[in-house]
Amino acid sequence: MYTPDLYQKGYVDQLQHLNKTMLDAIDTIITNSEVPPIIIIQGDHGPWMQPKEKRFLNLTAIYFPGHKDKLYSTISPVNIFRLVFNIYFGGNYDILEDVSYFSPVPNLYDFSEIPYPCNAPDN
């Protein structure tokens, strides 16, 4: 039978398993790569039960070998692959403003601009 406690335990168990699996996979990729790999791990959105601004606090983890200095703390998903293509593949893509747009259900075309809220320290 479903209970909130059972749901929470299942969520935590899945998260712990996924974390271990991801760390093992990343270690394997780095260890077995002849050329240092670019690794990007992203979630699609933050929790839905939060205010709309917090829904944009999605997971973003980036491994940029040799170019960590090109990342910045407020980078949004729109610019991550632009940086990859520019830095590693000689691209010439403009870096766009780091903002997101929200539209509520059912008004899918009623967009409001949400300044990108990521304030994580550069590291």
C-alpha cells in the first residue's frame, strides 16, 4: 500500500543508487578515455511543487577538461553547448542572455521571463 513514508524511502533509495551508478560511470569514462572527455549531466527541471522560479534550479554538472575557466556560475542550458562547440570544435556561436521562460498550464503560450537564478560559486 502507498504511503508518503514508503514513497520517500523509495525516492531516497533510487537517488542513492543513481548517484553511485553515475559516479562509477563517470570514473569509467574518464579512466578509459584516450582524450579527456567532455561530460555534461543535466536534469530537465527542478521540483514542480516549488514556486515557478525554483523550477529552473535544475541539476547541471559539467566536466570541461582544460577549460574550466570558461564556465561561469550563472550559465544556463541555452549556452552550455554553445560553449562546447566554440571551445572544443572551433564553433562561432554567440553566447545568449542567461534567462528562462515560464508558461503555466494550460496557458502554454503565456510566457514570462525568469532571470536565471543559479548562484552557485564557480568551482
